Amino acid sequence: MADSRWDVVGPRSVSVIIPVHGRQVELLRTLRSLTVQSLPSDRFEVIVVDDGSPAGMHLKAEAALGEFAASRFLRHDTAKGVSAARNTGAVHATGDLLVFLDVDCMAHPDCLRAHLDAQQADPIAACGYVYGRELTPPIWDARLGSDWDLDDPVGAFNRAAETPVFADPLEQLLDQPRRTDWAFFWTHNVSIPRSVFERCGGFLEEFEIKGVEDLEIGLRLQRDGVPTVFLAAAKAMHQPHTRNRHDDLQRDRRNDLLLLRRHPFPDVEAVCSFDIVNARDLVPELESFGERLDPKAVDLAGIGALPGVIDDLRAAQRVLVLGTAEGWPTDQPAPESAVSPLAGLRLFGTRLPFEAGHFDAAVITDYWRLLPERTLCRILEELLRCSTRVFLLSDVSARPAAEPDQSLAAALDRHDRPFWEFTVKLRRELHQFRLSLREKAATGARAYEVTAIDWPTTRLP
């Protein structure tokens, strides 16, 4: 349960909600920055939600909140994750506008006023400008120098304004509306009208600790007609801190899968498969590919010539088809799922909303012929994650493609380069798989069972 340590003094226009776990130095700086806001102090309240920090760590933060006319300190006895902490703050908020600040994001003196001004017309999911996203102390020192006084928020922001390397990438990434703008709703420094937040149900609390939960609410908001908009005037500064980048990326990939399971749509798959920036330009290309896809190039018209494979599939309780199930034998149960731009789940196939090992067997039709090798390898690896056995069929569709789709291949060559590939190893060549001939028919149809070859990586000598 959350317990209240401060009473709110009357209604306020803005409720600033700050989740925290440890990080007391950064929190105190962020609170200090809120004492110099151009928005009068009687127009906003500050709510800090301590998410199970070790006992005693919150005492200085409670004392610092005493500087505000309206403030509240809430505490979870055990850590529940950043989504739960933000939701707890929102439940106790009295302001019409919710501003979520990360614990390490100091607010520019005009930050709250800019958020409030921007929300006077139609509601938006507002992303404020953030100086210094994702910097660690050594990287900060190397790029910017070690003589910054972050205990002086006004001086720090004046200096940041004259430091070009501090530019926020979101200013360009959100310059024109696009389908995947929701994926840039990064909650360092954002605002949402409270009525809109309550209508959408707040942050989902099933995500692990932090990461992707902000994208997910951005997606729901955009689907509900609330666009993600960049606010250059609502500035904040992300204080440098140590981070375990490897663990962060691994956790984000796990949370990506939760996102896709809840929202199995092509734009979500693209964000989870190719990363946020690449998906911005790739989604229209994937949609165009689906529009020109020939259904007879991805069906199972000739699978009847492969009785051995049919027996294997009959023995499987759960079957996944990558392609369409058109032509599936009528004397056996239908596949549990079919995935392709033309199938029940209109996904591409590089990331699938299923748990590991969910299927007993997966079949990819001649759909594979339309894909460049690097992308096909990603799809095969994903099928191997989801299924106990994987079969690649050849010359089974009614009109197999002669070569990969050239427009699709060009787009994937530009954009299938996720930044996290250095952490999550992706297979990129068919040499990294074993294709064992399972059956060959007189019609020329063939079936190969696919297994992954152990492919250790090393450093060059």
C-alpha cells in the first residue's frame, strides 16, 4: 500500500509525478529545479512515489518536498516497477494535467508552463525536450567536460542551450506525423491530461521494472486519437548516471514481446523487430509489400504431395503457418495460427507474439522466396524460438516467387539494422542453419526440417 506523508493543499492545474527507487542525489536536484519554475507554485503540486527504496533513503526527499506549497510523498513498501509507481501518483493527483518526470530529469524553469500552455487546445501526449539523454558520467565528462554544476539548475540550463551536442534527437524524429510516433513517447519528461490518462487506464503494470511501458501507453493514446507531439519549449536535463546497458537491452527485448502480445499489429512488430527509428520509415514499405503480395505465392496449394510432412503436422497439437493456410488438408485440424501480411495475424514474421516453445510445429510456405536472406534468417530463428520443429517448404505454393521482392529487399537493406544487434545475436546467413531434406515429391515439392547450427562468435586475432 502507498501511505501519504503530506496533505495536498487545494486543487492545482498541474500534478508533477516523480517515481523513484534509490537515486536520492538525482531526486534532490530534480526537486530543486522545481523550486525555480516560472509557473507560480500555487498552480502545481509535486508527488514523489518511492518504489520500495531501502529503508531510510527517502528521508531527505521528504524533507525537500517541504519547500512546495502542495506536495505528497508516497511509498511502496516493496518495489512494483515504474508503471505502478506512476499510477499510484496519478491516483493521488489533483491537477488537471499530469506531468511525469523521471527522477533524474531536472526541469527547466519554463518546463511546467510550456506543458500547461501546450495542453490548452486538443489533448496531446506531449514529449518535452531533454538535454543529454542516456549519458553516463564518463561519457558526459568526455563529451561535455567535468565542470558542470548540476546543483545550479538555472546555470546548467543556460549552459546547455549553448552546447550543440546536447540536442534532443526527438526534435527531428517527431518533426512530421508518422504511424509509429507513439514509440517515441519516452517518459523522461511528458504530459497527459488527467482525464485522458484515466480514460486509457494508465500505465500497464505487467512490464518488467521499466522500459517499453511508456511506448505502450503512447500506442493506446494514439489509437484513441491523442497524438504524440514534441514540445521544444518544455525542456528538461537528464542527469548522467551509471547504467548496465546490456541488462537494460535484454529487459527491453523481453518487454517488447509483452508489447507485441498485447498489440499484435504490423507497426508494433516493426518497432519490436527493427527498433524504433528504423520502423519509422520501414512501416510504409512493409504495408506496400503486403498490398502487392500475391496470395498464390504464399499458400499451401501443393502440400498434398508431401504425405510425410502432413503426418508430422497431424501429430502436432499446435501448428503455426507462416504464409497462408489456403490449401491446408481438409481432413486434419486447422493450424492454430497463420501469420503473413495476408493471413489471420497480418504480421511480417520477424517477431511473433508467442511464448518460446508454444507450437509443436511451424511451417513456412514459399513466402520465404520473397524475402532477402538476412531477413529470412531472422524469421527462421523466430520460428525456432516459438516452435519445437520447423519445416521450410519449397515449390508448394501455387505460384512461388522467382526472386525476392526487390523493393522490400532495398527497404530492409536500409532499415533492418537494429541498434541492439550487438547485444542480441541475430543470425544473418543460411549457413547458420541446417536444412535437412524431410521429403521430396514427384511434383518437385520439397520439405526441409530447419535446425540452428551452433554459431559462436569471437574476436578477430
